[in-house]
Amino acid sequence: STVRDMQTEWIPVCPTVEEFVDEIGQLYAHCDEPYCSATMYAYERMYRHVRSFGLPRIICGGGGDNAIYGCYPNYLYHFAQLKYEKKEALLAREVECWIRNHSEPPWMKTPQTVEDFFSKRIDFGTAGLLKQDTDFLPPGLTIGSDTAREKMRFLPAMPSYGSYPRTAEVHEIRRSSLATGLYVEGCIGSYYQVQEIAPFWDKSLYEFCWALPDELKIQEGVNKHVMRVATKGLVPDAIRLRKAKTGFNMPFDAWIRSPGLSGLMRDTFSSRLFRERGVWDAPQVIRVLEEHLAAKTSHAMSLWQIFNLELWMRDWMDGQ
């Protein structure tokens, strides 16, 4: 629909799980850091495709979600700030609009969703202070060896930047997947000699967006408010006013259940090299994989991190 509304040409790049399994052994040949997300494979394929057309650069919207609150958690941090500032009527209105605009199966939103988030992530004792985030492994999965557990230290809570949305933004840039994602994208772009231009990371533009009040970024349960207003008459309303958030994530959750990838992951996690490395409790990793394959729950993100780290170690540490 975006292509139709913008009257532009669309050249699809559609990686398959078979291609992924075929190429996964070469993913790290031009990147000295593990891929923070399976979606980095999609980026690799895109850069490769751009290079095949002989194009020297691409323009992307990277940084826009950070600058003008385009991600799902931004709503919740915004709600926390409204609560801290005792703007109860506005908070109730924003939560109501958020639920109406974004609640759909299986990701239903309720007031309890907000309260649960506050309990887990927000320290209302200090303005803008987030709680330490230690919940990142499936239940029962532990780091394997004593040495690995000793090195697996949690970073202290991010210092406050004055408001919960701002602290969360800095956390995302400095400690979460954004920093590693940008680094990997840079490595891929360098390898294929394709320059990525990301206007939202322009220093002056980013500082301008940082200074904007939250109410210009989220309004009536819709994010990127200032961008929607600024692009009136420039971007078709079908795009400009769209409330749904569409990501570009790889379908790794489903791919794991394919015969090729599930077999490769079983072989990897059952290998002597994986067991003796001592980073993970191998039998528990197999249990988590089997739970995912049985569709009891989704462990896709954790399984990717374990699988990805092991393959990277084999390439860069074991010399395979």
C-alpha cells in the first residue's frame, strides 16, 4: 500500500529460511561482532541487493523511532512520566487511546499492562530513574559454567536523564541493540561499499527532537505526532495517519520450526564443542529449543542470541 500511495517502484528482497541456513556460515566473515538480531540478515541481503544494482548509497529512516518516539515501549515510558508529574486525567486519556488504537490479538493492551510495566521498569522515587533490567532469559535457563556466571554481570541502572522517556532513549542508544545494530550495519555497508545515509541521526536534528516536549511526540495514543503534522501535504494521508506499526523483523520465530534450521540448531546445541565451551547449560538450551518447537511458547529471541553467539565464537575464536 505504501508503494501504491507514494507511486514509486518497489523491489522486494525476500530472504527464505533455506537461504538463511545455506548462508549462515558466512554471516560473520565481514563482521567482527555477533549479530544482535536475526533481522541483521535481512539488512545484509538488502545491502547485497543494492550493490548488485550498482547503487553507491541508500537513505534510511534509522534514528526516527528514537528521535520522535516511534517504538512500542515509548508509550509506556511516556505514561510513566505523566504519572510522575501527576497528570492523572491526561494519563487516563492517553492510556484509553493507546488501548483503542493498538490493542489487537494476541497483543492485547489493558490498564494492567501499563501497571505491570511500571512495576518492572519504573522507579517512581526518582524522576526519570529506571530499574535495573535483569529479566532476559527464559525461566530455568542458566549460564553454564561458574566462570561464565562470574563474567555475566548486570550493568547498574542507567543514570536518570530527567524523564523516563529520555532515560529510556539513552539506554536504547548506549546499552541496547541500537548501538550494536548500527555497528553491524556499518560493517555490512563497508563490505559491500554502500554508504547508508540516516538523516535522523544528524546531530542538529536529533538535538532539536530531544528538546521537544513529549506531548509533541505522543498525542491521543498515536506516536510521531510532530512528524505527522510536519508532513501534511507532503506524504499521502493513508501513510501519514496510519496508526499501525509495521516492523521489518525476520520471521525467525517460524523459521526455527523449519526442518533445516531446527536440525542445525539441535546439532549445534548437542555438539561437544557447545557443551565444553561452558557458556550455557546445554541440556537446558535443548529444553528451551524443544519448548519452542512444540509451540508451547516463543523463545525465538533467546534462541537466536545463543545460536548466534556460538556460531560467531566458532568463526572468530575457534578459527573455523
